[in-house]
Amino acid sequence: MAADSSFDITSKIDRMELDNAINQAIREIDTRFDFKNTGSKIEIEGDKISIEADTEERAKAALDVVKDKMIKRGVSLKHLDAAPPQLSGKIYKIACPLKEGISTENAKKIAKFLRDEGPKTLKTQIQGDELRVTSKSRDDLQEAIQMVKDAPWEFAVQFTNYR
């Protein structure tokens, strides 16, 4: 009897790529002439990116630079939850918490989607912040991966541990 094949659906940030994107954005802000001597800065602290600038427009422009660099490094913008610029003293600040992991309710949405739309041989199981999908047929698993990729989720999805 053949063993079940499986894969995990996760939502993880590639930290190295994110750090590279932030470092490139910092370097670009330091060298661009429209940001010279404006006090604009970008910092990453744990699970949060902070952007500071002297005007609201510059803060938004710095956020655009960060987003552009993230896209070029292959980091999904769905991980970034940018708030509108807030005035703090004389400085505008943008706090961007990073979203990682699939919440239980989102895992349930994916499981329901696969149960309703996918092949009938699929079984799903929520394991912490990821979702394991198993089936006897690898073709069914590949079809499930394609269906999840094509669906419009409000969070980024990756597929790991394909066996």
C-alpha cells in the first residue's frame, strides 16, 4: 500500500531577503538627492519596519522605496501592513508591522476552499501556523497547490515539505 503524500501551506518571510531589501532601501534614501538632509530614515526592529520623515509626502515616498525593494527581492507585499503616516512632534512616522504565519481562521478558509473546490482525496490538518494537506495521489496535491496559488488570498502563501 502506498504511503500518503503531503505538503505544508505556510506564510513565512524570507528574513535574509527582507534584510537585503531594507538595506537597499536605506542606501537609496541616503543617496537620492530628493532625500538629502531631510532626516528620512528606515529601521527594522524585530517584526516591525519604522519609517520617519519630515513631511508626509517624504514618508510615503520612503515607504514606496521599501515596497519597490521588497518586490525586487521577491518578498511579498502581503507581509507588510503599513499604517497611514502619523505626526509625532515634527516628524511623520509610519509603522509597518510584518505579518507572518497563517492564522487559524485563514487556515480554515483554505481548508474549506480545498474541501469544496479541490479533489475529493485531499485531507487537511491545521498545525500551528501552517496547514498540512495530504492525499494518496501526487497529482491531486499538485492540482491543490495550483488552486491555492490562483486563489486571491489576503496573505502570502508558500508551499513546503512536498513529499
